Amino acid sequence: MGARVVVGVSGSLASLAALRAAAGEARRAGRVLVAVIAWEPPEGEGLYARRPDRAWARHWEAEARATLDRAFEEAFGGAPRGVTVERRVVRDRPGRVLCGLVEHGDDLLVLGTRRRWSRTGRHVHAHAGCPVMTVPGPSVPKRARRTLRKARAADFSAPAPFPDVSGTSTRRGARTFRPLDPRRDGLDHRSG
């Protein structure tokens, strides 16, 4: 198998930027894009081992798969064009998964980052057996970070067009808007 581009996806804005950059690199180099999301039970593997529940694990695996699919939808509107894509959902810590997927020293590992290095970023840079490309996430003002932490691409889509307000208003005291009439409004160059 030839060299590949491996990208970690979490659904964050930084990982969406990394997914787009990885697809571009895969397209330019004619490589396969391997998009992977790693997941663990929310309570951690230690607590899960004490009381295993396969239905619970299937639920969280399905959530991870949906997050991966949603990332492709938000980043490209579906599958990226001109690129062969492998999607993988793996149960383990993200750093171990990403480094474990590297098969050759010619592979490229792409990772989205914020300002500070996460545990995953530190692990990947210390243990990856291939070049690592880090893609910064969008810059967000400090006060807005908390609000935007759960933001998705759909939250920033264009708003619906304004309703037609050229008629009369039903609300008392509301302003009514009329369409422009060049002659009435003095915009007609012939009205001299």
C-alpha cells in the first residue's frame, strides 16, 4: 500500500480545519485520505471494565461514527472530490490511534490544534513515525471561547432572508417600508 494522509477528527473547529487541509494534501499527492475518530466510554475504560455494557458501548461508537460523518458534511458537504477516503472509528485514546495507523515513514499525519498542545498533540509529536502537519484552528477571542466551544459549522450559516415588509404592518406603531419608486423618490434622471 502507498503512502497515505492520516487525519484525526473530533468534530471541533480545529479538526474540521485539519480535515480540509488533509484532503487538500491527499488530492495534491494522489494519496488515500484516512480519517479517524477515536472514542472511549465517557466514564473511561477502567470504570467500564468493572460494569461492561455492550449496548452502552455500541451507543458511544454510533455517536463517534455520527460525529465523523457530520465532520465530512460540515467540511465538504459530503465526501471530498478527487480523493479516496477511508473512514475509521476506533475505540482507544486518540494519540495511540493516530500513531498506530501510520504504516510507513512516508505517511503524513495531520492534526488540528488550538493554542496550547493537548495530550493528543504531545503524544503524536513524541511517537509518530512520520511527518506531522499541524493545522491551527480558527482564532477565537478569549471571551467568546466558552460560548463557541460547542459551535458547529451550521451555526455560522447564512440567516434566512428577510420577510417581505413592503406591505402594511399589523403591529401598531410599526414602521412600514415601501419599495423605491424612482419618480416619487426623486431618483429618476428624467424628472428634472
